[in-house]
Amino acid sequence: MTEADRRPLIIGSGIAGLYVALRARELGLRPTLVTKARLEESNTRYAQGGIAAAIGPDDSPALHLEDTVAAGDGIVDLAAARILTFEAPARIADLVRYGVPFDTVNGQIALGREAAHHRARILHAGGDSTGYQIEEALKHRVLDAGIEARERTILRAIRPGRRDGAVAVLSDADGRGVEYLNPGPIVLATGGTGSLYRQSSNPSVATGEGVAIAFRAGALLDDMEFIQFHPTVFWRPGAPRFLITEALRGEGAILRNEAGDRFMPSYHPDAELAPRDVVARAIEREIRRSQCGTVFLDATALPRDRLFTRFPSIVRFLATYGLDPSRDRIPVAPAAHFMIGGVSTDVEGRSSLPGLYACGEVASTGVHGANRLGSNSLLEGLVFGERVARQLLHPAAGGPTEPARTLAIPLSPGEGRAEEAEPLERIRDTLWEEVGIVRYAGGLRAALGTFESIAAAVEPAGADDLPGPLANAALTGRLIARAALARTESRGAHFRSDYPKRRPAWNSHLGLRRGPPGAAARGAARKR
């Protein structure tokens, strides 16, 4: 096969999948893009805050790197973070070329500030609809480029193949019409796992199936214990969860408890602009103390015209509940938001399996460490998506280095029962209650018991049978809980009430690999 004949299969249609597809086509390849819902339905579409890049006159990639490393709490991969921050301006130029209408002031791209950024470096488009604007621009470019895009097509499994190392097993949205496709390289851009939590800012498609499928195929995973919780998500009984971007805090909004007192200065010197993990835990503590269920984001001191022009999506959403942020405090609480870990890759997007690449939220390069810096997520999909696209054109051997701490997790056959909705709700409740913002050993062990019980019923009985969404959800929950139980410290987005301090012995990543059926999970201390 010549390089020009290579036909990459890209799974997922968020910023990472769309960008890889576009760049692969520009490089002369003929990619196929598949997505399990509509082409535009992804986490990218709902990203409000923006995308970070050091393009301001008082900023530099080196300063962006410093903030990224500081937020990551000691385990950021420096090589990956340097690539992310130093290649950011060029990738922003790509978005401009693709027609993303970034907001401007006096002819210059407007820049905002968010938590843990020490410069204004957040680009936004349409005020707080940045993700929507990016998704739409890239989607239309994909369609205009004639890239084959298959909607409502689900990745069911990855199997060993004769060419390029893997075969994708696909089906329609109802699980029928199974086909085996050997496309050449496979790119996982399937996003995160937030909607497996009872409280989440993510759309329903974010179920972590890409991680589960890669694990089943034998791929190395990293850092699955690090799930980021966004501090400020709209909370009202019976209402949908709706992200209230931290850019609002960057503009000067403050957090108040039920008594009306501002509380963040007592938790961190940067107050409302502290790292996300700090703000989320502070809010959680205030909620537990008051038994109110929520705290309040107060933007009433901000100019009304600024609020309405900078945050039009939020203003429109709040209006449906009779709230005006220029006069009313916004009820907010934390919710699951971003999967920091995932399929382990090197900085070229190569996984541990030949022919399998990953980028975006599903991938784990180590760039975020233990806590992602806000607005680096959209950027991650672009920067490492560019590198994946170039690897697709000129593939070279490589892959991630296995962490010194790696657990072998057994995956045993189940009874293959028909899947039902009730166990999925148990998974969502269990993740939220026991593997959430605050964790401890007893709760994590109980969660593992729940996930293993569900898996025993719904895991396929035979090696050739395909797992369903519930089996993958139970597996993803189990992987998160198992990693959280193993990391006996608190660091970044992972907080253990029984191990509340950071421990130098854990200044490292934690790997997960599939082990033999029936064996107890075990650790391995060697590197590949």
C-alpha cells in the first residue's frame, strides 16, 4: 500500500476527530470519519469558555507552559506540555483559516482570562459559544472537502488484523448491521466519560466507550483516576445541568454560600481563580456544611451590557428559569466534566497497539498531569491532532512508555444477559457517590463490587461476542475506581479523604493493562 492509498478510519466528530480528518485530507489521504450520533454532537459543541493560546502582547508560550505545569500538580509530562503550548499559536491560525469567527476588539482577537491562567489568553467566538462555532466551522469544512462521514455508526470493538495492526468492528446505532473494516490506521477521537456520572456537564454521548474498547483490545491506559469536576454547573431540581463557564469568574463573578458570604478567599489565595480542583472541593464542602445543595455565583457587580454580550448562551438559558445574572445569583454545584486520563499515547498520538492512534479527550499524553488547566482541552485536540495526521501520512514506529506503576486488570467472561436501563443508572449513581469529588477506600471498594456485579451479568459469554454499551460502561467505571483505589494520596482532581496529602512516592503516572481472566489485579514495576 502506498502512502497516498492509506485510508484512515477516524472515530469521533469533536474537535480532535474533525481536525484530524481535515488535515489528513489536506495531506492527500482519504479518511473516513464515523460518529455514533450526529456529526455535530460532541463535547466540543458545548464548550463555552474558549481555547487557550499565548498570542497576547504580554504573554508567551513559556508562561502558558508554566501555568499548565502548575495546574497539573507535579505529574505533567513536560515534553507534551511544551508541544501543547508552543504549537498553540499555529493551530489557532489553522482555525482562523477554517473560518472560525473569533471575537475581536478593534480588529484584534479578544482575549479573556480563566482560573489558574496568569495572563489573558482565552480566545472565544460568539461570546460563550466557542465550542459551537468551532464545531460548526470544522463540520462544514469536512463536508465541503468531500470526506466520507458516517453518522449513527458505532465502534463495537477493535480486533487484531493482518494489515496495520487492527480491524474495526462497526454497527449501526441499534447494534445491527455489524461490519468488520480493515481501514489501515484507526484514530480514536471518541471523547470522554462524563455522562457516566449522575451529575455531569457532558452530553449523553460522552460514555467512555473508546477507553473501554481500547482496553479490551489490549491497549495501555494511563491516569484513569483523574476525573475533573467543573466547579460551576447550573443546579436546580428538575432542570438540566448547564455549564456556567469559569470565564464568568474571570470577568469578576464571585462565589457565595447560602448565607451570602464569599468563601473562596479562605480556601486559596487566588480565590475564584484558583485551579478547578480547589474550587470544586471548596464548593462541595460549603454545600455539605449548609445542606443546601448549591452555592451561588454572583455576577451582579458586572456591567449588564458586558454580561449580555460576552455570555449570551448563559443569559438565554437562565432566562428560561426566570433568572437574570445582572440581578440574580446563579445556583451552581460541581459536576463531572473532563477525563484527564485515557488511552496512553506518545506525543505523536501512537498508542501501545500498532496502527491505533488516539487524540483529544480519549487520549492520555500526560499533558494535563493531575488537573487540566481550563481551555487547554480544545487546544489539545488541535495540537496532537496535527501530529496524528502527519503520522498517518508518514507512519513511524513508536508508542508510549509504560509507567513504572502498572496494574494488570483481569477481564472475565460474563453471562451475556440482555442489557437494561436500570444497571446503567446504578453505574451513574455509584460513580457520583463513591468515585466523585471526595473518595475513600471503603467507597471505592464498594463501587468496584457494584461494577463487577453488573459486569458478571452483561459481559459477553464468548470471546467472539461483542460487548454492549452497558458492559463498556461497567468496565469504564471499574477502571476509574480501580485506579483511584490504587493511588493512595490526594493530587489534583483525585482527592482521598483517607489520604488527604500529596505523597512524593506517587510523583508518577499509573498505568492499566488488561490481565488474564480470573486473576487478581496485580501491579507491575517494570518499564517496557
